[in-house]
Amino acid sequence: MSKLKPGKSPGRDNIHPEFVIHQSTTTSGWLCAFYTSCYQRLKLPKTWRRASVIALPKPNKPAEDPKSYRPISLLCVPFKILERMVHSRIEPVVDSQLPREQAGFRRGRSTADQVTLLCQDIEDSFQDNEKAGVVYLDLTAAYDTVWHRGLHLKLLRTIPDRHMVKFIMETLSNRSFILQTSSGQCSRLRRLKNGVPQGSVLWPMLFNVYIHDLPDTASRKYGYADDLAIMLSRPTWKAMEEGLNEDMGTLVAYLRRWRLQLSVGKSVAAAYHLSTREARRELEVRVDNKCLEVQQAPKYLGVRLDRTLSFKQHLEEVKAKVTSRVALIRRLAGTTLGASAKTLRISTQALVFSAAEYCAPVWSRSPHARKVDVAINTSL
């Protein structure tokens, strides 16, 4: 309960986090007893199974396309507390069985770890005079298509406590939602047969369990939840392409077996090498006889990785982002009734430095990093 953050939106029961944070000791004891009863009897209130879904627009996507929105489930606050209790109970068991290449939502791991690891492996291929091919996989509605029966089977293989597994599956069963628009309009109640609710405390861990048994491949895998990438380095283009195509066939077969769908149109392939003569040669990776799109500097976990890992394009984008945010800070400081020094300092740290320092260990050695330094200095 102490981890609840005030100001968060309530669920269908209209209980705000503040109600729970400031409750009396007697009420806390009653709530704990109620949670124990729910766990022992494998039953939940109907209201907890219902969610209000709000659609958040994705950046740089057409507003008229329904696929341009990310659904976020507003769950009941008491139910989220119960999820946290379950999460703390099973986290040590689950984390010990997750593969090292999966870093998503794990204690002590971050996106910077995966980007650093991928870049280090690519640089190692440069040292060995090899070419590295990377495929960045995009899963279509990954969390919404999780097959409940398949998840149940994998939880039984991962968590020894069978009653806990039954309780987790009970929290996912008979779920429904109502779509709520910004104008306050609501859709009719709809049932959910598959998927895990986005906004749930448990869904990141459950998804990690669902894909923790990815098949072995010659390519090395890098995962952060549903953001997956595979990398293979070989001395020749032919060997690299053959290896990547074989591994992609293995992964696609696995995804289909567990009812996950690869978005061929959004998945991207890229080649990394130091040969200027072959700079325009494109990597050919096929899925269902369709060639994946080839990009010169694809973005992985928010970092653009160009062919030679110079990070020129990425740092230019970071500079532009920092410059625009510095201009915003200046507007706050330049008004007649300007913000205080403390407010400006906090705003600068939150807006400017957060953007400038993201994954800095990855690109800090680049000669183009000075562009970001200059942009930052203007905010000081």
C-alpha cells in the first residue's frame, strides 16, 4: 500500500489511491483479511474484473487510424494492491528462470543494458573483420494476443506453487472492459478472451514468462519485453543471410505455435560493417517469401544504430530534441512572472537532461557527442 502513488486515476469502483493511503489501521487489517479470503477461495469481486480503457495516441501516427492508439487499462486500486502482493511473492522464482537475454522489467536491468550489449557485439564483429546482420522484430498487439491456455501451461512449468498459478489465471479470466473516450463517452461492455491488461502490475512479468522459452538459434537474442532483436555475424554476406533466414524461420514457427503474430511490415533488417564499398548493399531476410524492410539506421529501444555505429543521426535527433526543450525552459524563465530558480532547475533536469543522457554510455565515445554537449550548455 505504501507504494501507491497519489493522483492516479481510479478504476470502475471509483476508489482513488488516496482513500487507501490514508485509511485507518482497522481498515488495512480488514483489507488484508479480504485479500487472504480471495486467494484461498480463488474468487474476486466482479468489479475488479472490469476495466476502463483509455486510448493514448502514439507519436507521429494518423489520428483517424484506430491502430494509432495504445490502450491503457484503468484497473481498480484495491485490485492493483493485490497484484503487487502476488508480484512480490513470485518475482524471485520467476526471475531466476528467465533467460539472460531478456531484460524487460527486471530488477537491476534497463534498456541501456540491451543497447550496450548489442552495440558491443556488433563492434566485436568489426574487430573480427566480419559483417553483422540484425533483425528487429515487431509483434502485432503482443500483450493483447497472449493465449491464456498457453500462459497457464508455462506458469505451471515456472512456478511450483500450483494454487498461486490458479489464482493468477483467475485474475485473468472473465475480464471485460469499457472503452472511454476523452469526451466522456463509453462503449458497451466487451469480453476479453485472450491477452493481459496493459496497466496491470503483473502483465510485464507474465509476458516475460510467456516468451521465456524462445528456441535456441545461431543468432544472439536481445529482448526487452516485446522488443526483440537477433544478431548474427559472419565473414561473408551469404553466410550471414542464410543464418538469419534460418533463425527467422525458427522464431516465426515458435511465435505461431504460441499464437503470437510477427508484423512483417514493421519488422526491420539492417547490416553493420566497415566496408565503404558495400555500404549500399542491402541485407535480404525473408519471412513468408516477403523481404523485410531494410533501414540504414533503425531505432532500437530509442537509439538509432547506423551502419558503422557512429551515432551521427541519433545524436542529431537528440540535439534537436534538447534544443526544443531548452527553448521551452527559456520561455518559462523569460516571462514577467517567471518560474522560480528551483522550478527551472527541476524542469531542466526532467525535460533536458533526461533526453540528453538517455543511453549515454552507448554513444558517449562518438565524436558527434559534442553536438549534444553544446545544446546542454545553453540550458545552464
